[in-house]
Amino acid sequence: LQFKTGLPLSTYFSAVKLRWLLDNVEEIREAVKDGRAMFGTIDSWLIWSLTGGKNGGIHCTDVTNASRTMLFNIHSLEWDPELCQFFDIPMEILPNVRSSSEIYGMMKICPSLESGALTGVPISGCLGDQSAALVGQMCFQDGQAKNTYGTGCFLLCNTGQKPVFSDHGLLTTIAYKLGRDKPVCYALEGSVAIAGAVVRWLRDNLGIAKTSLEVEKLAAEVGSSYGCYFVPAFSGLYAPYWEPSARGIICGLTQFTNKKHIAFAALEAVCFQTREILDAMNKDCGIPLSQLQVDGGMTNNKILMQLQSDILCIPVVKPSMPETTALGAAMAAGAAEGVGVWNLNPGDLTAVTCERFEPQINPEESEFRYARWKKAVIKSMGWETSEAPSNGKAK
């Protein structure tokens, strides 16, 4: 399954959820039997609705969204009959799979709006959100990577026209296919579960700050954790450890430690987790990263961005255009054959204004801090080793 899809067997992906619906919701099961139901990810529902819905709507998706269903063969770029049979999902309910940049249909919201301003406008770009951010960051070369900082972090590294399979728990996925006759490009993806969420935890749970901005100010006042390390494994550790028994810890505390050091350690933890994913990507694809493109709400935190550069020992580049996901979708739409607003040949792309963060500490200090972080990670493991006690006795 993982070779065909690039994904581990997990309830996170669409196939298992669809199987559950067919097993447990009689109305859906009957609708499928009667030919009254179709399945798709949110993009396919949007395209279908915007091209007429029940009045001739087009049922399609693109390769990036299809690749996250656990039903799609990322090599043949088709729905896989064996996988559909394994999950007992009828292939006729699945959307047609298209490239990420072509005209899927024309806007026709409903018969009563045939003369509306958007009627007849082509829908010509479709990408999953992380793939769209990769395109928006113009990461078109092998080995280029972007990180989106939100509640969690989502890292995507372009691996070119051949899929790379990870030995470190990363996902193999389709990055984009920018045209019917254009080659497909693949990516490795890794995610950090707790990024912006750790700032919210400091604010709402620990109460050391009233706003997220105040957390940044606290960290800026000390400029170091002074040996304090924070592992926010609130629900276990994800890639590259995949250790569900881990729990969050704050260690290295002294009488000198205060809330400012904990705030700094929390921001540093986001950067350490990002480095762990990028180190795994470098090992898997064999292409050292020369700089990291970043986007997302947390990139407004300048302390965090400088820390990230220091810990990675490479520049961190933040575009002045913050909505890179929307930009990537617009780029795919505008480059579609028949639209032709622009082309996406790397040599023809206009450079965008960026804020650049260069490493300000030497590599030896960075490695020392990273080694201490990894020591803290080891200490976080093995906390949840048994079921909850019953009647005062552990099971």
C-alpha cells in the first residue's frame, strides 16, 4: 500500500473514512447503490458545485488531492483497482483525475445565475494546500523546501520527477503536475504537530502571557533559554520518532529560570522539531538544503525566524506576500493552457521581495543546542507505558 500511495495505512486519509461511511450510514450506502452519490475531496465538491452541481456539474479532482485519499496510485496517476477492491469502494463514484493546471470547466453556479458576472469564467487551477504553498513559494527545483508555520508545521521538499520513499516516517506525495502534458513532480512531506499550538498553550494553559505577541516579547527579553529545553509532546512524538508514549516535558530548570526562559525554549522547540524533519528529508533525498522558504502566521514572529535560521545553519527566507497558498493556486490557474496569463518556467519567474534571516551563531553552538534538545526528547519518551489505573491499581 505504501509503495503505491506513498502513505501509511491510517484513518487520517480518505479511504478509511469513506469505508466507515459506507459501513455505518445507511443513507449513503443506499445512495451509492442507486447511483445517487459521488465521492471526492473538498476541491472536487467545489468544482462540481461551481460548474453547475446537479445541473451538469463536473466531477473531477487533481493529482495532488487524489494522492491523499489512499486510493490513488502515485506512479500510474490513476485510481488503483486493487486498492479500491481492498477498501471495497466502487470506482465509479470517484472523480476524474486531472492535472493541477488546466481548464476543468466554466463557472455556472445555477440556472438562475446564467448571466452573473462570473458565469463562463474558467476554473483552471486545483492544488492541495501544501502543494499550493510549494508552488506559491516557487520551489520548482529538486531539493527546494518550504515550511508552513501554523498550529503545526508542514514541511514539503520537492524531490523532482521520481518519488523518494522515506526511511524516517515521512510521506511521499505528489507536489504538482502543472499541465496535462507536463511531468508530475513528487515531494517528501513531514509535519510537526505542535508549533503555534505551543504558544497558545503558554498563553491559555500556563498563563505566562496574555497574548501571543507577549510570548515573543518575553523571549526577546532574554535571548536564550539558558539551558532550559521544552519538548511539547502533548500527544506523543510524530516524525521522525513516531513515539506515542512520549509526553511533554520542560527540563534543565534552575533557580534562575523564569517564564521568559520558558517562552524562549518553547519557540526554540518549534525550530528544533523543524530541523529534525529537514534532517530526515536530507538523508532521504540526498540533497542538502541551501535555504528554507517559510510562510504561515507564525512567520511574523521575528525571534522565531532568526532562531530557525540559527538552528538550521542556513538562511530562512520569508516572502513579503504572506498568502503563498492562495498565490500558488492562482499561479496554477493563470498558467493553464487556454488561460495563459503567465507561464511558470523557473527562468521566467519574477523575483519576489523577501525578508531574509541569516544564521547569527556559529555551527558548533547550534549543534550543541540541538544535541541537548535531542537528549531532552529521549527523556520525554516512555511516559505512557500502561493503561490508566483502575481502582487504584495499574493494569
